[in-house]
Amino acid sequence: MNTYKIIFTRENGTQGTDHFTAINERQARKDFGECYRHSTATIISIELVSTNTPATKQQERDTLEKIRKMVEQLDPESYLATAFEGCFDLAAENIDNDWACSMADRARNAEKRVADLEDKLSEAVKDYEAAHAAAHAVAEEKDAEIAKLKDQLKQIQETARWNGQRCDEEATAAGEAQRRAEAAEAEVIQLKAKLYDLLVAGR
């Protein structure tokens, strides 16, 4: 947009100066006429005083409305209607709130959020895999310990069974020895009795 300095005369003959922001001189003259339509002001001169001037909010609203109407005349599924979906509302919000948002910025921000979430997901997968591997290693270690304990228990049970058999055998042997001792003692008693009888008879 450009800024134009317009010098004009009023209906009472005095001169005035005003500035208009427009895309070209023709539009500046038109805007001057609209602004002073209730008077007989006459332009004396018009001068371009600056370029690249920001448009006013009303100019942006008017331009936005023109574009909106042009797109509305097309098919709702046209390429332009599809591309401009949501853009008009966003442009109006920019104008009202002095924002500088765009669909491209939103798309880039969304892509960045997706990339960040993908990175976090990748890290979470790595952590899960590491934890799973560690848990698997611990499980294998515990399985080995359990197998070792089972072997030790089996050996203890075998030893206990063998010791039990030995105890049974020793108990049987002890009983047999006790029986033989008792039999021998009875036999000695009998022999002593017979000897006593012989001695008595010899007298």
C-alpha cells in the first residue's frame, strides 16, 4: 500500500491537507471523494509520500470480504474453496486482534507437535524394550536359581531317603543283636542251672 498526501480547497476557499493509504493514486482519489462526499472539497494536488505502508484494518476487512465473495461464487468443492477453508475466519481474527497467525504456521506447529510426540514415543519404546530385556534377564536368572534350588532339594530328599534306609537297616541290626544277646543270656542261664544240678548230684 502507498500513502498519498492530498491538498484540497474547501467550499469556503480555505485549503486543507489529508493523507490516504491506498493501493494506487486512483484509489486514493476515490477514498478522498468518499471521505468528503458531504462537502465540495476539490483536490489541488496529490503526492506519493511513502510506499509499503500497512493497510488500515478497514481496508483489510474490505479486501477480505471481496475475496470471500469471489470464492463463494465458486463450487464449494473447488480447489480455491478447499484451500481457503478456515482461512477467512483466521484472517478476520488477525485483523480484530492484531495477530499474525496463518494456516501454514498452524500446520508447521502441528507437524512439530507430531514430530515431538513421535520422538517421545520412540524414547518410550526404547525404555520399554530396555525394561523388557532387563525383566527377561531377571526372569532367566530367577529361573536358574529355582532350578538350582530344586536340584539341591532333590539331593537333600535323596540323602534323607538314604539316611532313612540306613536308619531302618541299623535298627533291624540292633534288634537282631538284642535278640541274639537275649538268647545267649538265656542259654548261659540254662547252662549254669545244669552245672549247678551236676554239682549237686556229684555230692
